[in-house]
Amino acid sequence: MEIEVTQSKGVTIVAPTGDLDMGAADQVRRVLTELIDKGQPKLVMDLGGVGYIDSSGLGTLVAAMKQARAAGGNLKLCGLQDDVRSIFEMTRLVKVMAIHGTRQEALASWG
């Protein structure tokens, strides 16, 4: 899995490409944990390049969201493809996590 990390106005954008499954979850967890530990708890996860997510991937995102919130930030999601969005809806994570249509909307939500 490729993971691109960029900055915009104090918010860190993490954009993985590929399936966010058991094989990739550890890599994503390491990247997110490292960013939060380095004092970058304001995160936007652009999932536009992710076509599939499993329970390992969901668990990684929920754990990172909790860690980011504990550090004074949050993990916001954007760009979910239909299949990925339906998994978030089925698991009711749409009620727990901040999900935005586009990267611009997610960044603007930090105000």
C-alpha cells in the first residue's frame, strides 16, 4: 500500500492507495500513530484511493481516531468510494466518525 502524507494549514492529510485490509492495517496504524505522537493530531484521511476496507482497517481507523481525540485533534475521513462508504454505514461508524465528501470539505471543517 502506498501512503501519501501532506500538510495543509496545520492539518495532516493521509492518502492511502490500495486495499485497507489486514495486510495494510499495520502500515497505516504505524503512520497514523507516528503522526499523532509527533504532535500532529489533526488528521484528514482521504480514502479516495481505497476500494476495499475490512475489519482490520476499520479497527485501525477507530483506534487512530480515539488516539487523535485524546491528543486534542481528530481523524476525519473523506472521499469514500461507494463500497467503502456502505461498510461504514453497515457498521454505523458514520455516526461516530466525521465523514466528508471531499478533501476540501474535510479541511474546511477544521475552521
